[in-house]
Amino acid sequence: MSGKERRPFLICYDVAHPKRLRQLHGLLRKRAIPVQYSVFAGEFGEMRLEMLIRKIGRIIHHREDD
């Protein structure tokens, strides 16, 4: 995927802690369209997708959340 080419993505999550759940939901509401409470759809280029993944990684706990 080139840096400017946008592709559709479906982002789904299962977060154990209510505070992290609210943080992640708020982050994704700004960048994608909610389909259900823990499911979002959006189109991202490579750079924006990588940036979003980094931000998600700072919120979730990798052993407790999916």
C-alpha cells in the first residue's frame, strides 16, 4: 500500500477496563465511523493507520485486552 492510498479497515476491540474502554472509544470516534460500540469502520492510508495503531497501543494492555 502506498503512503497516500486509502484502504477500508474494520477495527474491533475487547477492552477489560472501563477507563481504557472509554479512552479507546473516544480515540476511534474521532477517526472512524462507529458500527457498534466496539466496532469501527474507516479508510486509512499507511501513515495514518500506523499512527492510529501506535495510539491504540498506548491505551490498551496487551495481556488483558484484545
